[in-house]
Amino acid sequence: MSVKTVLVTGGTGFIGSHLCLRLFEEGARVICLDNCFTGSLENFGGRYQELVLSGRFEFIRHDVVDPIKIEADEIYHLACPASPVHYQYNSIKTIKTNVLGTYHMLGLAKRAGARILLASTSEVYGDPQVHPQPESYWGHVNPIGLRSCYDEGKRVAETLACDYHRQNGVDVRIARIFNTYGPSMAVDDGRVMSNFICQALQGQPVTVYGDGKQTRSFCYVSDLVDGLCRLMASDYAQPVNLGNDGEITMLELVGSIESSLGVKVSTVYEALPADDPVHRRPDLTLARKLLAYAPVVGLDEGIGKTVAYFRRILGIDR
């Protein structure tokens, strides 16, 4: 029986590294491609040498903005900074990554006859006027705002994927990923979960934007990776929401982190960033029906594991 070859772009990143490990443990030959702008080989948790010595893992340092020729049976295209801090650092490069990078990967899939999964995002819904957000909702996005390099870049990436499917018969899958958290997040990630936990662990006031009543839904990374694998194995070529549909306010998240740490956390308030969504929660009806997808890691358990990770990374014993 031949071993399946799977290419993962953005494979040293937060989600990408977890996905590479899952695919490797399932017996695939994994090609991890990344320019390591936000990712790191350290995200493999000291297993990098083991992976390489197995003969079933290869790391290629490459930027998807430039074309590359690789043979693969499946492609998970995750390459792109995903937090506002990182994708706004060089907004033009973010657009190029989303558009040119996706164009090159779709072309590679066409040439190799590979199935390709595009990691899109809940950001395609913008600051939604429909709640929760089903895949049929077209979104409410500011096309010239600070976040548009990512929001609109992913919307164009979805357009490219659908057109390659319609015009060239490329076997595409599209995952709209909602807020995900867990070990291997960067300390400077800039997203609310890592910000809150790292500030609290270091004895700093937690920075709450707006009044703290805006809501998000948080999916533990292993549940998200399971959804990606289920979607890749499906026969569905249209967008599918993946995440967790449990919804909490930012102040409730502070309370959950306090419970995990066993300490009271002080807060400071700052203005809500431009175009920051007030509410976001996935409608998972399609994923549950199509993929039998069901997140299993509860928020308290997931926060506990994430806190333990950041304690180790920050060198904090208390």
C-alpha cells in the first residue's frame, strides 16, 4: 500500500504544526512548507529530528508568494499570518500571500492532480449583521479598512478556489476557521486568548478592548485539526465553518482564565480596534451534518492546557 504524500503550507505555524503531527502519526509522508515568518520548527515540540529521521517528513523553507513544484496527493494550504498584529505588519505582503500564494497552490494542485484544502477564515464575514454566521451569509466587510488585507485577501482566495474548481475541475475544499487556541500559539500572537493568558501569568493587567461585552467562540486546536481532516476526506467543494459554537464575552473569558490560574486578575480598558467584530459565532449545522464534526474539548480544559503551555514558554512556575 502506497504512502500518501501531503503538503502543508504554513506547516510550522500554530495550526499547521499540529496538523503536520496528526498527519504524520496517521502514517502520511508530510512535506512542511513555510517561510517561518510567524511559524517555527520549535512548534514541533522537540520532535523535529524524530520526524526527519523517519523518512516521512520534509521541511522546505519557501514563501508561497513564489511558485514551487512539488508532487503531492493532498495539499493543506494554511500559509498566511492569521492574527491582526502579524497580518497588519506588512499588509501588502498579506494580500500577496492570500492571493498569489493561493493561486500558486491551486496551480500546483491542478498540475499534480491533488486535492487541496484552503484554510479560509471567519473574517470573511467581517463585522457580521447575521448571528450566528452560516456559510450562506455573504458577510459585512470593510474593503479598505486595516483588516481588509486579510479579510478581502481570504475572500479572493475563496473565489480563486471556486473558479479553479468550476473551470479546471480542481478538487477543492474550503474551511472557514473560527477563533482557535491552544499550545504553540506565539506569545506575541496578539489575539485575545494569548494576550489575556500571557498578561495574567506575568502579573500584568489584562487589556480589555471596548466594554468587554463583545463575544467570540473559541475552538481548541485539536478539535479544529480534526475538522480539517474530516473536511479533506469529504466530497464537499463549498465553504464549511469549523470552530466551536460555544459563545462567551471577553469579560467571561477573563473569569475563565482567573479560574484556571486561581488568582484575581486586574483589567484595563482600551478603545475597540477599527472594524473589530462585536459578535462572532459559527453556525456549525453544515459541519455537524456533513462531517459528523463535534468539538470535544471544553473551554476550561482547553484553557488549562494552554495556560500550562505558556507557563513553560514564559518560564513561570507560579
